[in-house]
Amino acid sequence: MQFIYHPEAGEANLIVEGESFLHLFKSRRHKEGEKLLFRNLKDCYLFTYLVERVEKRKAFLKLVFLECKEVLPKREVTLIWCVVDPKVVEKTLPSLNEIGIWRVVFVYCERSQRNFKLKLDRLKKILINSSQQCGRSKLMEIEIETSLKKVLKRFPNTVLIDFCDTPLNSDGKLTSFCIGAEGGLVESERGLFKEIKGLDTPLVLKSETAAVAVSAKILL
């Protein structure tokens, strides 16, 4: 763990309780007098706190040092991901966060099941846990849109990743790409994109595999 998330990190005094308390002082057995690193995941600062007092269910910490230390992806790349099973999204999100996707915009397409509902609070918690592990200093942005047309008005140069003879390259110019749901996009949706690129493989990839593969290809 690179740091601990606390929404009030940066305050002169901090109270740690709940899950964070159990993890830090019951599981990891930190003691009074030790120093711990915290972030609020809203600014560049890494805060060092001294553990002053540990009680039965909470701990009291004092800020002793801060430094501006950004750990962010080198480029702002947006993944437009047609909605798939939330369980799949939850398992894949940490990998996308570690690879360095800046933003994920989930959108319902023709082949998305409308009963799939993404819980933003749960996704945020997953991203917080992932960021604590990989060191990312600002949370990935998560959005939900209702149609591809609306998304493409915001991101007009989005490249669709689908079966195609034109291979995707990693020249550093791609700023947004779209991954379809299982089964891909219907022809009317494919026609909305200016560019369609493919991966150099004869194998059929799951939606989440394609999302991770393309992210790694263009960012790492």
C-alpha cells in the first residue's frame, strides 16, 4: 500500500475509524508514534501523519509533513465502454486504473442489457483501493451516458476498436477509444465513428480483455 485514503487528509488533525482503522491498527498493527502516509485523492499532496493516540475503535493523528507529489498517467486517454455486466466492470476497473486510463465513460448501446446498472459509489470505492495500491494520486473519472451519439459529440475523434483489417498503432496520438459490449456494435452504431481499428489477433476477445489490451498498448 503506497498511502491511505482519507477524505479529510490535509487537516492538521485526523481521526481514523471504521474500515481504515481496522486495516491499519488491527490487521497491520501500526502503533502510537509511527508515521503514516495519506492522500485525499483530490490534489497533488502526500501527507505524513504521526499516530498520537490509538483507542479501541479510532485513532488520532497529527500532520507533521506534506509534499506535492503527483503520480498521474502521462496522457489523458478516455475509454468509452459500452455497458457490460457490472461484475465484469468491477473486476476490470483496477487494471485500467493501474495502466493509466484517465476517464471511463460507460454508455448503453444496442447490445447492452438495460438491466445492468452500475453503482458509482461502489466503483469509486474500488478505484480508491486500487489507487492506494498503485500510488495514483487522483481518482480516475467515471461517467455514465445514455447514448453513443451524446458521447461522440463530446469526443468526436473516438476510435472504435472492432474487427477490422486496419491495425491499431501506438503512436501516442489516440485520446479516446470505444469498446463495444459482448457481440460488438450494430451497423448503425458503427457508422457513427470516423475511424475503426482492430487488434492484430485472429482470436475473439471479450469486451474486458479488449479494454485492457488496448489500454496497455497505447499507454505502456
